[in-house]
Amino acid sequence: MALLANPLILSSCSIRKFNPLILSQRRFLINVSSRLSYFRTRLFSDAVLVAVSASKNDVFTSPEVAKSFDFDWEERIYNWWDSQGYFKPNMDQGGEPFVISMPPPNVTGSLHMGHAMFVTLEDIMVRYHRMKGRPTVWIPGTDHAGIATQLVVERMLASEGIKRADLDRDEFVNHVWKWKEKYGGTITKQIKRLGASCDWSREHFTLDERLSRAVIEAFVRLHEKGLIYQGSYMVNWSPNLQTAVSDLEVEYSEEPGALYHIKYRVAGGSREDFLTIATTRPETLFGDTAIAVNPEDERYAKYVGCQAIVPMTYGRHIPIIADKYVDKEFGTGVLKISPGHDHNDYLLARKIGLPILNVMNKDGTLNEVAGLYCGLDRFEAREKLWKDLTETGLAVKKEPHTLRVPRSQRGGEIIEPLVSKQWFVTMEALAEKALHSVETGDLTIIPDRFEKIYNHWLSNIKDWCISRQLWWGHRIPVWYIVGRDCEEEYIVARSPDEALQKAQQKYGKDAEIYQDPDVLDTWFSSSLWPFSTLGWPDVSDEDFKKFYPTTMLETGHDILFFWVARMVMMGIEFTGNVPFRYVYLHGLIRDSQGRKMSKTLGNVIDPVDTIKEFGTDALRFTLALGTAGQDLNLSTERLSANKAFTNKLWNAGKFVLQNLPNQSDNNAWETLRAYKFDKEESLLMLRLPECWVVRILQVSKLHMLIDQVTTSYDKFYFGDVARETYDFFWGDFADWYIEASKARLYQAEDNSVSSAAKAVLLYVFENILKILHPFMPFVTEALWQAIPHQKVPLIVSSWPKSSLPVYSNVIKRFENFQALTKAIRNVRAEYSVEPVKRISATIVANPDVLQYISEERDVLALLSKLDLQALRFAESLPEDANQSVHLVASEGLEAYLPLADMVDISAELQRLHKRLLKMEGEYKGIKARLGSPKFLEKAPAEIVQASQEKAQEMEEKINLTKNRIAFLESTVLVTNS
């Protein structure tokens, strides 16, 4: 037994607490008096070893001196890993590298469960492949998050009384860099807290000099190929931020609003000739360029081809047209076409050649097209317009209507569809190659059902708006010539010097230039992430040559198109290869009721708080139980259960360590390590419980488990790995073998038997730690370090061997042994036998079964709480069979437990009769209620159903109790006769 396990890995706190008197009193509840003198003789030798230890004293704490795993240890374990260089690729290992780029979180961000999910899954992959002997590279970094960061800094400056308009561009950008230096590392520290074993020496920021060079190079090359152009098109416009935003940055919410019904008079008709339109945004009517009806709608057929008068526009006429696009059933069946302020209207206008009118300024106020309403905020204009329409008799009615409102993910304001001059990338040619990569198998999407979504998006792709009207970000590398038309004549260059040189060559030495004020969409730089972080466009960079293409891209399924597909397109375009071989998509994390987490619902679970309460390992294990692509419902109950799993693992480690030899006992350790459980000759020498765990679990159950989880790891079935390992550890190792081994460890007279049991414990436990390490890195490393004579840390240890032999005959033997033990335990529970009471039993079976069961009588007695002196084995029924509880454990294996040993029959009969009387009374009451028509008519359906289920349950209990009484009474009669 290792009293302090490995003293080289004890904390300084543990050394200070070292007190022989306290330890001899607490000895972890092992009440074996014969071992106490053994403990005392070891105290001083262990203390000496502790005193000379220096390398890891402040890192690891052994289970032998700590009741439970302290979550505060996690950070020092992490820092130790990092300081030792274990997160960097070991190129000496050879083999194909496993490379994964971390999805760069926003530099403004703080940890949420989405981050916790991707960090967990990616770290599982990295740690597994590191243990498999592959050089692993996990590249971390953060995104400059143009809109989010600019908004944060603007708010910070506003709190100091400074407006962005009061600063020039350079001054504002300097403020942002200062903010980034001060606060930008928050998310990185939190990711480390989750155990992310990234190579932090390769950390990047999307505005780093090297990555910025890659962004400029990508823009220039795309422009040179004619794939980037400038034009005025419909975009999502944020009036508060005054920039275009991507579809991903627009969130839709169901909100109460109104549907406004307005008369449009028919030009040249009578006062009765008008069309009523229904709109949720009446202020956009100033931008109407047509009214449309369905060609099959007979109500309006006579007006098609006529002109309508737009209200409040001094008689502006627009055509009345017919188009199948119009839904006859919505509103009045008449649609106003406002191409400058509605995505669908814009597409329709471009299809049929309608003019496009913009009625709104960039700040959300109405422009001169709105006439008298010019300068009003869009929502003020709505109210005033409705009032004026009412006064002029053109307002029909206003009715409540639920709106699907687009809001800015960052600022929260309502997004306005607006035609704006922007820079775009032509996507069709790029998308074709990305589609082909999946068709040919160059790229595999997991789960494969998302291939259909991927294909659909890329087959129906639109050009990508890549410009943003911000100051923070990658400035668009376009320069205009002073005094010339900027739409027709501009320079694209890699630097201001190159731009000026080009301009002067073309327009003369006196030419002056100025740069486009816009910046690139953050997603543009992110689309280059897998290769820009490896040195591209310098293809001679060592990292690029060794690690590109990367192996895996893991992210949420919600950004499959916005980020993943764009990386694929850009990777193929600029490098000729897909940027990664696999895409693993995780689902969203929801609350226990399956609802999306939101501050409004108050159901947000904070990862940092969760780590403090449950530990990082429990959080990671819980998150990893999900299935690829499917949403995961997270609850404190699940977290609590997996915290208990962490504690169980720690306690199992404590038991193992307490039964290992002293670290300084080299002979004992040589004996333990000499056992080779992957060799048949060693296994054949083991007794049944050791055969079960090693020959079954190691060469069967454990070896089967290793084969199963290795396959699951390789297929990215992480939830299966977690469940299979959990079941094995808790159901087989902890609940069965540890208990069974006590008979060997505490009662065995033969030292070789005890030694074999210790070797089994150590071998199985070490393999469990290896399998669980990718999921639960902290507690497993702490337990591993506590085991003496470990040559390497767990994080860089080798993965368990697979394809070892399996012995199915021994599986059947121990399944019989388990079934017998469980059956006896169940009867004890059924008859409420006191836990400390030992009972007699007769085991009946054929000679072959009796032989291997009887050889393990000590273990059977220990696990089933049987009286070893009154335990019998026979091929025929015992004499007192009719006074015993008869159990059939499995085919050909039975047990008889004398009833008098378990209960006082007379007292038990009294108790059962009382219980029966009470249950029958309750049952009659429930049946009476169910027989009442009034109850059935008025009670809610779920109450009626619950009552019916309760009645059925009570009936079953009554029958069981009656049978028990009959059995006991027959036993009394037999005894008396």
C-alpha cells in the first residue's frame, strides 16, 4: 500500500499537513488491525521521500491525503502541462500529424456553453491522437470581431463622454487596440480553464500582421481573377452601427406588432375604385414602385394594367401588375412592391425591371423621397403617417399582428433591408469546387445528413457582401484617384506605396489617392483561418508544409454555410486543397426542457460558475455525452451525476493506492509490473475474479472495451465512448471487482494471490485512466501521477493496446456469478434483511458450475453477505427447501435461502397483514373515485390517467403482498408439522 503514493507529486500543502498521528487515526476507514503496525513502519520512509521531493510538489495531490479532488488544482495542473511543452507537436513520433484549427472566438467574448462544447470536443480529439502517438497541433486564436468590438469600445468611450464622431479614424482605432490589450485575453484564459491543450506558441489574432497580409493577398488575387466587384444591392443594414451586417448577425424574434390596411386609389377611376393593401411597415410606401396581385385572383383582374396612386405622395402613379409571387390568402391579397426596402420585393423588381427607390438615410431617418416626412425617424414617421392617412380617409384599419422582427445580434436594433453600395465576391465558381470536394470524398461532413444542407446552400448561393462601414477591421485594399469617378477608376494594391506607384504610372506623377473607408467582413478573414494561421501565402513556411491541409474542423452546425463552406471555397481557391479532411458539427446546448438558453428566459448556465461548482471534468464529460449534430439538453442533474462520477473515480484511485506497495519497495513493484495480462499464460494462472477483470475485462471485457472505444474514437462517436467507459467503470470495475478483490487483498494467506489482485487492480485502473483522460484530463492526470513509478505523464502516455484475446467461456462463468450475487442481494432487500446480518444459503447446480462457483465461496460470501460457515453447495435440493426462498439465478444455477435466517416470520406476517389492510383501503378509495362519473367528467385527463395508473400499481402490490403472506404461512405450517 502506498501511504503517500508518489511523494514527488504531492502538493506543498500536503507536506505541511503530514502528521503521523492524524494519518494513523484516519487510515481511510480500512479497519484491518493487523495492518496498523505496517502503516506506522512506513511513515518515516515516506516522510523522507516527501522531504526530498522538489519537481512537482506544487502541482499534484494524492488521493491518499485528500478526501476528494479539489477543483482548484485544475489550473496548476494545466499550467504544469503547458510549462512542460506537452501541448506542442512531438515531431519525433513520426506518423501523419493530427491538426485542428480552433474556431476563433470573438475577442470581446466571455465563455458560454457553446465555447465549452467546442473546446471539450476538440480537446478530446487532440488528447486521443496525442496518446495514439501522432504529432498533434491545435491552433488557437481569437477573431477581431469588427462590429462587436467597435460597439463595445464606442460604449466604453461614451461612458467617458467621448463620441466616435469626435475622433478621427486613427485615434479611434488606437482606443480599440488599447482595449484589446487590456480585456482581449479574457476568453483565452477561460478556454484554458476548460483544459484546452492548444499549442499556445502558435496562437493568432485575425488582425495579426501575418494574417492581415494573407487577407490583403486574398482580396487582390480574387479581384485579379474578376471575382470581386463593387455594386449597389440589397443588404442587411444596421442604422445604429451604420454598417451592413451578415445574415448570421441578424436574429429574428416573434414580437407583437400591427397590420396596417391602406387604400390605394386607382388612377382615373371613381371613389369606389381602390385597392386595399395590408402592410406591417407603412413608412416604406414612399418607396413603392408597383402594386401586385395574383393573376388568378378574380377580385382584382379588372385593375391589372391600370395605375394606382401612392398615398401622401402628391399623386405619384405606379403600375398595377399581376404576379404569381403574390399570396391571395395573406391580408387583402394585394401587395405593395417596395424594392428598396424588402428582400423579396427587390428580387421581384430586378426580375421584371421595376425601378428601385430608397426612402431611408443610413441612420434610419426618412430622406427627401418621403416629402413632408423627411428627417423623421422611421418609427416616428410610421405613427405620423398613420395619423395622416386616418385624417384623409385612406386608413382602413389597424389590427394586431405577430411580426417576425430582424434584430442586430450585436446592437439589438431592428435591421433595415436597404440598397447600398458595397463590395461583393462572385461565389458561383467557388461554390462549384466546394460541392465537388464532398462528391469526391475529399471532404467528409459528420454527421452526413448535413451534406444535403451543405449542397443546397452552395447550389443556391448568392454573391457575398464583404464590405462593412466600420473603422475596426481589415481596411479594404482599394484606393481612389482624387478628382476622378471612384466607381469607374480605382486601384487595388497590397500596400499604400504600391497603390500610389500604380496611380502615378497611370495618371501621372501628380496623382493623389485616398483609400476606401470600408473594412472587410470579419467572415472574410475567418474564411482564410485554416491556412493563414500556418503561414499562407508563404507556401514555403515550415508549418504550412507540415500541417496543411489540416485534419479536422469542429464547430456548430449553425455556421456550416457562413463559415465552414466559405473556408472550403477559399482553401481550394488559394491552396488547391480542401483546408481540412473532416468537418465535425456539434449541436446547440439547450436547457433541461429543450429551450434555447437566453437571458430573457433566465435559463442561461454559465460555464465558469459550473466549473466552480461541479469541476471541469464533470462539465466536459456531460457535454461530450451528446451525439454529433444533435442538440444537447443540459441540466444540473446531469452535472451532479457526473460530479459524482469524478468522486467515484477518485475514491477508486484511493482504494487502489492504499493497496499498492511502498514506492521504495522495488522488489514488490518488479513483481507487480512482471504480470503481463496480454499474455495467455499469465491469465490462466488467475483465479475467477481476477480472470473476470483481466481475462474478461482485460482480455475480454476490458479488451473488448478498449477495442470498442478505440473504434468509437476513430469514428468520432464520443458519446458512445463516454457511455461505454462509464458503464464499465461504475458497473463492472467499481461495483464488482473492487469489492471482490477485498477478499484477495485482506483475507488471502497466499502472498502470490494478493499480489495478483494488486496487479489486476493496477492494470485495469491505469487503462481506465487512459481511456477517460481525453474526457476528464484533470482528475485522471492527478490519479496517474499518484501511482508510483510512472515513467511519463498521462497526457503523453501511450494509448492502450487493442485486439487482445477474448475468453468467452470465462465471460459466461462470471455472468453466472454476478447473476447469483444480484439475486441474493435482491432477496435481502425484498425481505429488509439488516445489512450487517449474515445469512445461510445452499447453492444448487451441476458439478461443473458448482466447481467454479464453490472455488470463489469467499468472494460470494463477501459480496452477498452470506455466513461462510453456513454456505453449502449441492447438486440436489436441500432438506429445508420448502422453508426457503428459492432463486433461479440462471439456467442450471439456483439458490435456497432459509427464510428463518432472514426474518422473524411471526413479526413479518404481522407487518404484512397491517400493510395489506392499509393498501386495500387506499385501493378502494381510488377505485371509488374512478367509478364516479362526476370525477371522470370534471377532472383533467392527466389526473384521471394518474389515478388509473395508481390503481393498477396498488393492485399489483396487493397481489404481491398476498402471495408473500401465503408463502410465509405455508412455511409456518411446514415448520410446525
